[in-house]
Amino acid sequence: MPYLIGSEHPAAPAGARFRAALARPGILRLPGAHNGMAALQARAAGFEALYLSGAAMTAQMGLPDLGILTVDEVAFFIRQITRACGLPLLVDGDTGYGEALNVMHMVRVFEEAGAAAVHLEDQLLPKKCGHLNDKKLALPAEMAAKVAAAVRARRHLVVIARTDAAAAEGLEGAVARARLYVEAGADAIFPEALTSVEMFREMRARLPGVPLLANMTEFGRTPQLTADEFEALGYEMVIWPVSSLRVANKAQERLYAALARDGATTAMLPEMQSRAELYATIGLADFEALDTSIAQSVLPQPD
Ligand SMILES: C[C@](O)(C(=O)O)[C@H](CC(=O)O)C(=O)O
């Protein structure tokens, strides 16, 4: 229960813990966790760090991923996930919600909420999923200024610059932008929507020494590759941004169809997380034991 007991919180700031995870051998696997429960389940499966996706946050709000979220709405998700699981969290910062000062405000809010890392992208509003057509790009210098602003604002947050330029400007454009963003202070680069293994390889070769993040989103432009394959290509991080929500959404769809059909949820019981499983995942017994131990430590006990 790292959230309620102060002494169980890790001493190192979240950004430092993210850097330490990145420094360990092997690619850093960052599954998307769209809420606190997903984060607990991902941690139980053995993951050491997580990703918070803009697409998943907006989709679960029933909204499209067009950059209409606010900083404080994202902070709500950051808080619930980091409280629940305590793992270092990489957060989707979209376009930074404005220009330099807005980016700095976002960095401060995200850090205070418990984030470990953020990525910022070089699209103009309304931004889109990187795997869609007709994205509009910011000027390279404008994006570099945002990266510099983020670095200036952070205390420990890892700053990752995402470039969406591959579609409009080709690999050449994406590499040139990535170099500029690294010069502006980016700790790592997220080359978005690469469409072939060859592009991933070329990007790696052209940016020696720069930590790179691969986006293994489903139903997009990137072919399905495994974490081991991205590692062999020389990538340091991989995200599966929306996978948990896609699976949860499909299950919900089946539930509502069954309930509308049967007037009962009985047919769905085998697919449900049981009451016992739910309580075990959130650690209800530990919270109750904590409450009892506090009461015992302050109240005189009968002989
Ligand atoms: C990474 C991403 O920005 C996200 O919001 O998770 C999306 C994911 C998606 O829409 O599949 C993206 O632009 O790739």
C-alpha cells in the first residue's frame, strides 16, 4: 500500500526510477494502463513501468483523441495510476496543450501528480492519432522550443520528443527533426507511425546513442512486432498504448449485448472478475488490516 503509508513510498523521484528501469538490460516494456485497476493488473503480471495513453484516456471518456483533454483531466489519471501501483509512468502529453508556457505548466502538473516521463509531439491542433492521414506538423523550431521549455520546467521528469514527420516529410525529415529535438534537450525520441521494419532499422542507424521508443499500437501503420524484435532492432522502449482498453471495451460490449438479450448477467459470470478477485487485486484486506492496526495503536486495548 505505497499510497497510504508514507514510509513505503520510494525515496527516489519517479523520473529517477524510470531512468533506472531504462538503464537495466533489455528493452523497457511499457504496457498502457488506462486506469488504476489496469495498472494493478499490469504490475501483477510483472511489468516494471507503465504508459498512460491520450487515446485511451479520451476513448474511455467517450471522446476522440484530438487534443481536447485538459492538463487537470490527465492529472486525475496520473494520480489514480501512480497511487494504485507506485510504478514509474510515462504519460502522453500530446502537443503540450499550447506553447512554451503551457508546456511548462503541463510538466509541473504532471510531475506533481506523480508522472515519471512525458512525451510531447510536433503536431498542430487538432492533433490526431499518429496512424491517421492528414496530420498537420508544427515548424521544427517551434517544437524544439517546446522541448526546451519542458526540460527547463522539469525537476526529474524524463522528456521524450515524438515526431509525427515520417508520413509527410519521410524518414529524412523525421531524422532531422529528431536531431533538433535532441539538441533542444530531449532525453529520447519517439518516431511515430513507422511503417516497416526497414524504417525502424534506418531510424536507429541514423540516431546513434539516442534512446528510441517504439509504438506497437494495434490496427495502425506499424506491423505487429514483438518486444524482442524491437529490442533486436536496437530500441530502448516499447509501448502498447491502447491494448488494455481495447480488450476491456470488447468485453463490455459483450456484457451489454448479453444483458439486453437475457435480462440477466448470468451468461457472463465466467468472464467476470469475481468479487474475491477484485478485492484481492485492490488489496482490500490490507487496507482493512491497516485501519485496524491504526485503531489499535491509538485506542487503549482491553486486558
Ligand atoms: C500513442 C498514442 O498517441 C496514444 O494516445 O496512445 C496513439 C495511439 C493510437 O491511437 O493507437 C497514437 O497516436 O499512436
